[in-house]
Amino acid sequence: MAKIDDSVKKKVPELRFKGFTDDWEERKLGDEVRIVMGQSPNSENYTDDPNDYILVQGNADMKNGRVLPRVWTTQVTKQAEKDDLILSVRAPVGDIGKTAYDVVIGRGVAAIKGNEFIFQNLGKMKSDGYWTRYSTGSTFESINSTDIKEAIISVPAIEEQDKIGSFFKQLDETIALHQRKLDLLKEQKKGYLQKMFPKAGEKIPELRFKGFTDDWELRKLGDISKVIDPHPSHRAPAATEEGIPFIGIGDVNEVGNINYKTARIVDAKIFDEHHNRYDLSIPSIGIGRVASLGKVIRLRDDIGKYVVSPTMSVIQFTNNNDLDFLYSNMNTPIFQKQFKSFSNGSTRQSVGIQDLRILMVSLPVDIEEQQKIGSFFNRLDNTIALHQRKLDLLKEQKKGFLQNMFV
């Protein structure tokens, strides 16, 4: 079979709108769009007055692909107009966003006058690692005007560009809607964590379920639980192909549940010989004591045998306390502030086992109140997790469409 010459292959995407059959053409980005490189104003002209000009200096001034006003300036250097695309030209190179405002642009970004198709194409170039080949500097990556203008992109006829751009714009709006819902739920949870647990020096919370009037009591963590140091004298076991899951801080989602898909496997025999066992019939929580200080993990009795990272401690509570309540309690600002006040170490912060045991926890006397609060936050966490999964799925779908609908 004769080898197919790459030069005669049709340059078309795998997935395409009906009615379009022409090849896409390779063009230099500078031939398709107008590019304006940024120039930073003098720092003495920076302000926090929203009546001044919005300044975009880099990725820190964008969130979820949109300019988010953070700094203002009285000096106008180079500008981008409303609906222009903003490309980061310094680390991280290649991040792309849009502006809904007329803005002043600093030297960390460039303004591009391009349509929705160009915007999505630039986003794909970033995710594909296109700009890494042009970035210069071993400690501070950057690209220049020539790098941007000479960048090669594949483009179809304008009608097909419009179709593709409209499709992705609608998809982005759906993703943004789900992101706003998720952000709102997280903010609501923060509010409830502040109001449904007593503030410092107080004995009752601001917000309470009907029928409960008794004062809460302060208890030491060590008085209501067994605080275990998993294996202080041993390093984490090496990964193997068969064995048991190793649970680390990175294997936990935002609502404290373990994600076994990311957990690596370690040798069960080594675990049996060198690491503590746990009675999983006792409600347990893990807490980051060395890495990710204060991150709380649910260790439920339905997960079987597991190894806990040496950077965590396991807290096993007495059966007359509600695990969901305690998980939420340990995520409150007051508990987290208290926990981190015990941290020590200049290069690697940590909290000692003895310090963990004397941390104070505020508890309702009535277990039923614990259960009601725990159930409330558990339902809220499940709702947050559901919205997070939907958002993650939409983002994965977009990645797939970008790969299949562009050359």
C-alpha cells in the first residue's frame, strides 16, 4: 500500500456542521486579526477607584475566561476595547479571556480583535501546549509580538467560523451558568457554617433548628475521640499494581469524600507489617496535619481496608457523636483558625498530635440537634458534589468538541 502524502490530505476537522466540505487553510494569526501589545502604566498611577480606567496586567485580572476588574489606573497607555480578546504573554503564557469593558492593558497581556472562532481556537492552542514552544526564559516564561503574529492557525470560511463560534459560545454560557450555581451553593455553605455554629465566646449559634434551646458545650477533641498518628516513623509505601488504596490529601473532593479513582495502590503486606489498623465501625475523620493543613476527610465504614497518608491524622469519634456534624464543625472558620494557630515550622507547616488533642469543639448537648445539623450539611454537600460533577462533565465535553471540531 502506498504511503499517503501528508501534503495532499484534506485539512478538515473530524466533526463538522452539515453543508461544509471545503478544506481549512493555514494562516498566520497576525494576518487574521489585529494585535495590540500591552504597555504598563507607571505604578504610582494605580488606584482602587472604579471610576478610573480598568487595568488588565495578566492572568490575575481574569477569571473563568472573563476580565474581572481588580486594579484601576489614571494613566492610559495601550488599550483594549469591549469584546476584545485578552491573551496572556507572560507566565502563564497563552491564557485567553474576553473583556466586557474598555480597558488599559499592561505588558503582561496583548489585545486581539477576533471573533468567537478565534477565541475558541486560541483556547485550544493553550490546552494543546502550543505556546510552550515559543516561551522564552528559564524562570519567567514569555512570548513576544512576533511569536503571536507568526502563530499558525487553521481557519475555514467565515460562515463556518460563525457556526462553530456560535456553538461554543452557547456551550460556554451553559458552563458559566453551572459555575455560577456552584459558586452560589459554596457561598451559601460558608454562610451556614458561620451561622449554625456558635461564634467565639458564645454558647448558642445564630441560626438554629426549631425546638432546641440548650447551651452548647466546649469539649477537647481528645475527650470525644481517639486521635491517631497513622505511622509517624514510616514513609508512605511505594505504589504497586495490586494491593490496597493509599489515601492522600489529593484523593479527596471538595466535600471531603474520597475519590478512589485517583488513589494509588500500595503493597498490602507492607501495610500490614508497618502501619496502624483502624476499626472502621468507629466513625472516623482524617485531617491534614502536615500537608494541606486543616483539610478534613470523611473516612466512612464502607470503604474497606485503606492506607492513610503520613501527612494526615485519623480521628475516631465516640458513637454518641454524629460524624456529619463533626465533619462540618471542623470546617467552620472558628475551628480552622484555631487549628492553624498551632501550626509551626518555617518551610513545612505542621500541627502536632498533642495540639490536635487539645483543640476545642463546640457541641450541642442533644445528639438529635447534632444529627439535624449533620444531615443538613450532608444534603448540601451532596448537592454541591452533584453540581460539580455536572460542571466537570460539561468541561470534558467541551474539550472533546474542541479536539474534534478544529484542525
